[in-house]
Amino acid sequence: MNIGENLKRMRVANSLTQQELADRCELTKGYISQLERDLTSPSIATLTDILECLGTDLASFFNEAVDSKIVFKEEDVFVKEADDNYIINWVVPNAQKNAMEPIMVELKSYGKTKLHVPHEGEEFGYILSGTVMLNYGSQVYKVKKGESFYFKSNKNHYIENASKNPARVVWVCTPPSF
């Protein structure tokens, strides 16, 4: 977490100069400048004082900072080869703390995911490439590139690749269960 970057963002949002914030906190402009550039770290007491002058508190500041990431880059993706059948790409790190969890599944030739037993929630999938067979309860559905599936997670389910060509699927589950 970049404390300085977040402090600067809040200071600017409050239309304050570094000098004005420093005066309100009984600090120097130079110290505020160093904080904003992450060249120094404030004590908890100093950070509490600064945040109070900016109209917030420690809990809100750190909660806001955690929730502030909106765009995830390639280097954020966590990849796990589940077994010889498929690879899971967690495209949003720590998504299990959110209401939904998106992953990208790469099914190898004739590969299939593990069986998911009934659980609370709903699931959505979009086929990026290839064709998969969605096994949902006693039903089997063929889903091709550009098509999607959506179902309540109250039956056994898994997907499989019934061809020699790999398949890629964006799969979203709510609540998280992957």
C-alpha cells in the first residue's frame, strides 16, 4: 500500500495545499511532501492526526486503500495447474473476499474440471475458445465459442473438453467457491 500516494489523493480531493494540510496538523510542509513521496513513514499518532484533518479515520483509510484496486494486470494473475486436465487462472487476486469470484479455466485436450457438488450460489461461464460440455445434474449441454452458460449451483456440475483442441472459459461463481 502506498500511504503517501493515498494521502496526496485525499489532500487534493479536499482542495488543500501541502502547506495548508501541514498547518492544520502542526507539521511542516517538507514533512507532508516526504510522506506523499513515501520517503518517510508517519507514526500511528501522526497518521491519525493527518487523517482527522482530511475528514477520515484509520479504519476507513486502510479499508478504502484495500478496495481501491480496480484494474488487474497480467502480473496479478495467479496460475495453478490443477492436474493434467486443466489450468486455473485466478484473474482477480483474493477474489474469495468479494461477492463473486472470476477465473479463467484452460481445459486441455479431453480434459475436465473436478466435480463441484451442490452449494449455495450461482455460476456463469463464457467460452473464449473451443467447445465444452457442461455437465449439470443429469443434463449435458454443449457450449461453443462465443456462447455462455448460467445456472444455480444446486446440482453436481463440471465442464469438460470433448475435443483434441484446447478450450478457454471465463467462469464466475457467486459466492466464491473455486
